[in-house]
Amino acid sequence: MELRAGENFELLEFQDGNVPFLSKIKSMGLREGKRFKVVMENGRVYLIKLDNTRIVLDKSLARHLKVKRI
């Protein structure tokens, strides 16, 4: 699913468990069941708001996230 600025999503699962960035993403708080908002889309990255944190997520890494729009 394509992430779009201004929309809210829930992370259902990571589609590829062998991707090296997963431990980094999880340490920043993005885990299964968490809800987040895409604040901005800019070129190759998304700026997402997760709880009280803002995270910059590369679009190539975002492809590995299975999300649903809420």
C-alpha cells in the first residue's frame, strides 16, 4: 500500500524479516500494531509521526512494511 501525506496508518507486519534495518526501526518504536501518521512525503523519504516522535523513513525501506489505512 502506498503511504500518503496526511493519512493515518497501522503497521500490521514487516514483510521481510531478514532486512537489516528492522532492528533499527523497532528501536525507534515502529512495531506491529503501532499507529502512525505520514506528515510529509519528500522525494525519497517520508516523515512520520509516531506517538511523540518524528521519524524519517526511506521509501525503499517503507516497501517492507505491511500497513492498513485507518
